[in-house]
Amino acid sequence: MTYTLPRGTKDILPDEMPYWHLIESASRAIFSRYNCKEIRTPVFELTDVFERGIGDGTDIVEKEMYTFVDKGDRRLTLRPEGTAPIVRSYIQHHLYNQSALMKLYYCGPMFRYERPQSGRYRQFHQIGLECLGSPHPSVDAEVISLGVNLFDDIGISGLSVKLNSVGCPVCRPVIIERLRQFIGHNVPHLCGDCQRRFQTHPLRILDCKNDTCRTYLAGAPDIRESLCHECVDHFAVVCDHLDHMGIVFQLDPTLVRGLDYYSRTTFEIVSDQLGAQNALCGGGRYDGLVQSMGGPPIPAVGFAFGVERAVMILKEFSDVLPRQLPLLYVAPIGVDYHAKCVLLCDALRRHGFRSELDCTRHDLKPHLKAADRLGATAVLIIGESESKAGVVAVKWMGSREQVTIPSDQVVAYLQAHEAMQC
């Protein structure tokens, strides 16, 4: 029997890993510059963490979660997103007592049962940031700038921000009532999900991607016209900070995101390289989530992006990849010289060189062919004559030049050569 992957999953093969390493290392570097700390939570949680955190009427909770009952009769769920588990950890470990402002980032697999398509899988990976503790709009702008700078560092260009405010508990009822009045008699023409949302979560209708629903939503009232004074002032300061930082943004009155916990600022970072499906990541403020999950009334803002989609974009639109160390191929010419080649290869690795050793070939020609297939920069040869003379022959694969170096000077020679190439 031949086994294959479960639908909606993928193997990340070695040829693709440099893109993952680039994204992960660039993310960690910029999180460090913004004084963020990494946090890791389990891949499964009590189901109630997500039902309460995400909202029990959301598509994620109703349709997409992988939920099971364990041997202790507990309902557990593979995490479909990263915010709710981090808030649970933040509360459980009283992290709010450690610092007034806590910036936590994460990277790991998430699980949602949804229809697989290009760049979207049932097991996928997210990188995200949760900034907990400050209600100030400057933090919203800081989080947005971090996201823009992150994608710029990765090598994705043409970046801008879609921006909106979805209000707070004070003005949200007014926003919802105006939207209900606008949609009103057109409810029967909407998709089944939006008909249900009209009764439970009307704002989420604005997030529907159904073409028919989008048609009936044309001309919907601008949420910002119903914001309270505090929300208007908050949003104005966010926009002002982004302007001063030179971050391009467009106001989008339909941008509400698909989760219940958002309040005030919502945003997406987009790229003009990507056509209609141009969103790279999304996020926003969620000032009520910590308290709704049993913690103190602590405001927060964050974002997340899918690594698979970022990899797909890099492969299609960018040739930026981290420079790999040159590969050195160590070639013993005969069984009697295996030990010396093992020691040489070990010395190279200890000094930071990437090297490969093959003791299955005994003639130079097969070694050179193997080194060429591996993309080796140089072949280091030890045979009978080299062993007797106490030297190593170094053959540079590009120029085909060959030099002889005393065995105890090989590392220094290669270090000097590497320094000249940098």
C-alpha cells in the first residue's frame, strides 16, 4: 500500500525550506527590534477557549474547528488561530503583572477544516503578534508599522494598508442598527450564512465574499459616520501616526474582519503585486477579549499572517533568498584515506563551513561528478600523494583551478578565500 497526505495538508520539501527560513528569521529579527518576546502554546486547547475567544457564531467555530473528546471526556480542539490561546496563557500565568505592556509573538501550525485551495490548507502555519496592555492608538500604528516593515524585509514590495474602525461597545449598537436598516428588505436575497448573520452578527455580513451579497451591500452606510467621539479621535490618531511614518493606507469602510473580538481599529496589509487576492495579513484591536475570557479589563491589538501564502508569493514574485554558505566536498581517493577525510570534514564544520563527505566513491572522476550535482564550490582531495606530502588538493569547481595547501593550513586558506568573496 502507498500512503499519501491527508487532503488539505502538504509536505514542506527541502527545496522550499529556504523560503521558510527567510520568513521565520526575518520575522524574529524584526520582532526583536520592536522588543517583542516569543511565546509558544499547545497545539490543542479546551474547546471553550475558542468558543468564547473567537465567538460561537463565527464560521471558524461553527464549521471549521477540529474538535474531539479525549479519554478523560474533555472536549479539545486543535487551535484554529493564535490569539485566543495566547490570551488564555496571558491570563493563566498573570503575565499582566510582569509588564504594563506585553508584546508576544508566535509561530506555529493551525488547523481549520475548510476547502483547500491555492495557498490555503487545513493544516497551515501562522506568524503573529499580540500586544497587550495599552489602549493608546500609537500602539495600533506601531503594530501596523511592524507588519509593513516585516514584509518589506522579507522582500515583498508594493505594500499598503487597508484601514477601518469598527467602533466600541458604546457606538456598536448604532452601527449595527444602521446596517440592519440598510439591508432590511434584501435579507432573502443574501446567502444562507448572511441571513443567519443578520440576526446574530450583522457586521460580519460586510466580510462576506459571496458576489451576490457584495452586490446588495453596495452603498452600505459608512461605519465611521456612526462612531462615538472617542472612537473617532482614536482612529484619527492612528491615521496621523501612519501618515508621519510614511505608511501608505486606504480607508475601507467594509473592513470588519471575520472574528467577534475586534473593536476599533481593523486593518489588512496588502501588496499591489497580487491582484484581487492581495491581502498578506490582517489584524486589529480587541480591547474586550481578555476580560471576556476571565481576565482583567486589558486592551490589546495584534495581527497574524499565513506562512504558506507568504512563501507562495516569494516564490512567484521575488528572487530574494538568504545567501547560503558555500558547500565544500571532501573526496577521499581510496579507502586508506577515509579517516583523514573524516577528520578534515569535521574540522571544516567546527569552523563554520558547510561540507559534505562521500566515502562510497574511490576515484576522482565520480567524486567530481557528485560534487557538481551538489553545487559544491570546491572539492578537497586526499589521496596517496596528498597523504604522503601532508597536503590537501583544493579544486575550485567554477574555474577548475587546483591548488595544494598544507593540511594544517587548509582551514585558514578557506577562511581567507571566503572573506575575499564577501
